[in-house]
Amino acid sequence: MALLLRDRDDVAVATRKLAGGLTLRHAGGELTVAAPVPSGHKIAVRDLPAGAQIHKYGQVIGRATAPIRAGEHVHAHNLGMDAVEQDYEFGTGLVPIVPATGLRTFQGFRRANGTAGTRNYVGIVTSVNCSASTARMIADQFRGPIMDAYPQVDGVVALAHDSGCGMVPASEGGRILRRTLRGYATHPNIGGLIVLGLGCEMLGVETLLADLDAPADTLIERMTIQETGGIRATVRAGSAVVRSMLERLNERRRTTLPASALVLGLNCGGSDGYSGITANPALGHASDLLVAQGATSVLAETPEVFGAEHLLTRRAVSREVGQRLLDRIAWWHEYVEAGGGTLDNNPSPGNKAGGLTTILEKSLGAVAKGGAAPLSAVYEYAERITEPGFAFMDTPGYDPVSVTGLVAGGATVVCFTTGRGSVLGGKPTPVIKIATNSEVFQRMRDDMDLDTGGIVTGATTIEAAGNEIFETILAVASGELTASEDLDLGRDEFVPWQLGAVT
């Protein structure tokens, strides 16, 4: 009924709603629940004075803002943020991942540059928001039964955004947008590419295409609405280009590829008190299995590792890699302070309703998605992922922006854990949504792919659930549709991170 995660912890997690007056056995004694405690929330296992540090996962998650008696609900009314001074170590907690003896495969699309696609899309990348509607009009011509004639093609996606003009291309925001758009343009899951602009924007079509390191077999066309003759003419011309691409892309076939060619993005959203107990550590196990295959797995969401970054630096393969992570954390402190906030503005109201109280608690559960593999690299937002093994990418915690960065970097499959529920998609990359508890899995069955709630009830283990996630990754990489793909999600979740002034 309540789970104590570490012997030294001051709180346990309710595995179902606990009624006031209920007696629990703990450490050879008895504990009486003082008042109702919601499922996934915390209950004190010992008396705690005001100001005392409170531990969960064996780590500090905050300080008591009032005296807390054993058996009382511990949450925002009596637990506050703690300015913990971390003792950063580099490489002291390295646990080498033993290479797998049985090498696994999937059925994917081998690209001319050696990368491996899990999907085969035509992408319409817009250089500027002014061409967004036109791009969507072109893509909408190829939705529904018309695609039945092209069974080897997964679809046509308009990658439309809200920027591209009014910013300085050499600014930080301009560089991030260009890097993101070029990342999608060169993505292994994009077999055909149209770069569509208005024609007078600051971030123009030719700027995006200059020295583009796309696979040689990517079909590429460029168009501007002004030169083509307006929206209607551009939709007609663009649709003709897409039809030609579809005919050629439909000739491509999936082939047997090593699992080492996969790039997995790790993300979470709508987290709850179970996230760090069920789905996240199970995904971490799956991540380690992939890394053992020689594949790449990338954790993200910098504001949601704050408070747990010391656990990652201990796994860094070098001081330089660990310091790069700390540098990104320092950048975030300055960024949020300039906006009048702090990193403890996170967790969200939904996270708190699910039992998470401070960002320290949330981050300690979030980093579990990264398993135990050494931290081999740290990337900036949308930077191309080049190193095999476990890595980190600097992204915001906002789900669509974070996943957009991971996909731009080259993620060919994304696993997304959620305790409150999520409706995220991520074209052209499939998103596997993993529920942390069985209640949300059943309530949002059409939106979820996997249920890890059985870890709490004892119906399964972290290892068994992780093995199931691993097998699902290989199946989805081979073409099995995810729930979000079945619902045709992922067009509106292309959201590049916007930084800097717009003039």
C-alpha cells in the first residue's frame, strides 16, 4: 500500500489511495495514516521537524516547511524547495555496459550515408511561417486513402513553424532554428524533401540548403511562393512534386539492419509520483539494453534533470563531458532568472496533482530514464547526434519543443513516459508512449502503447517491463504503428525552440 524506495528515505509512496486511520506496518512497527493520502503521493515514515531535509530515492527532495508527524501526507503544504549544494564528481560512478552477446536487428531503411531510417516520409520543411499554410495545403492532398497506392511510404508531413523572419540569422535563436530545420531536412526518416519559402524572408530557402549534408538518396526540391506565382500555383506545383517523389520512394524496401543503427530519444511529460518508480527505470533498463547493442540513447529536458545532475556527472566518461552538462545547467539558471522565474517553477500543476512536489523530486525520477550507462556526450539543442552510447541533449522541458530537438538531432525512435496522460506525436519519428500506472493506461487506452503499472502491484518487474519496452522499440523501428501514428498525430508537434528578439 506504500512503497519505501530506500532504507534511509523519510517518505514512502502510496501505491493506492490511503484512507485516514489506516494502519500500515513499517520497519517492524506500525504507522497510522493521519488523513487521506492520494495514490502516488508521499507519506512520512518518521517524525520530521520543520527545516529538516526530506529524502526520497536516497536523495534530498526538499525541506519540511512545518513539523511533520509520521503518517502525515507530505506535499506542497509542508514540503518546500531546498537549495542543495551538490558535490560534483566526474566519472566516479561509471558502470561499463557489457556489449550484448546476441546482436539484435530490425527492419529499416538503409540510407546512402549509412544511417538507418525507421520510417520513409516526404517532408515539407518551411523556411518561414509565411509558407506554413501553403505547406499544410500541399501535405493535406496526401492524407487518407490516396496513400494506399504507396505502401512503402509512411506519409507526407508539413514541418511548419512560427518563425523564420524578423530575427537575425546569426543570433542564438536564428542558429537554433536553422539547425533544427536542417536536422529535419537531413533526417534518416525523410526520403523526400521540399524546402518551401515565401521568397523574401531572412532565413531563406538557399540559406537552409547551403552545404546541406543530406543522404545522397534524399530527393530534394526547393520552392518559393513568390516565384511560383502565389499559393494556388504553389500548391499545384508542390503536389506534382510530391506525387513524383512518392512514386520513387515507394520503390524502397525495408532491409535487415543492426539494432546498433538506432538512435533513441528519451522524454517524459505529465509525470506523476509513479514515474520514477515504474516507467522511467523500466525505460532506463531498455536504454541500457540498446546501448549494449552499440546503439545510441539520448536523455533530454535540462530543467528536469536540475537537482539530479550530480548523478549524471558521476557517469561522465570525462571531466569535459560532465562539465558541459553543468555549463548547460548554469545557462538555464541565467535564462530563467532573466525571465523572472526559477527552475523550481517546474513541476507543473499536473505533476503536483500526481504527487510530485519539488523539481528535485521530479528530476531524481526523470534521470532514471537514462539507465546506468556511461554518459558519453552532451549536445546542444538540435545538434546532430554522432556518438554511440548514452548521451544528453539540452532541451526545454516542454514536451513538443524537447522532442523536436531530439528528432532534429537524429532520433529515429522516441520513448515517452507519462503518468497523467499524453497525446504527443512526433512525425517523422514514431513516439512510443509508456504509462506509469495502469489507471491512466486504461483510461487513455487509445493513446498509450505500454503499461508499466504492474511494477507497483508486483505483476511485473522493472527488468521485465524494460525488456518489453526494448522489444517494442525494435518492432516499432521495423514499421509497427504506435498509438499516436494510428491517430495520425505528429504534424502539430513540430515546435522548434524559439529564443531571442524578433524585430
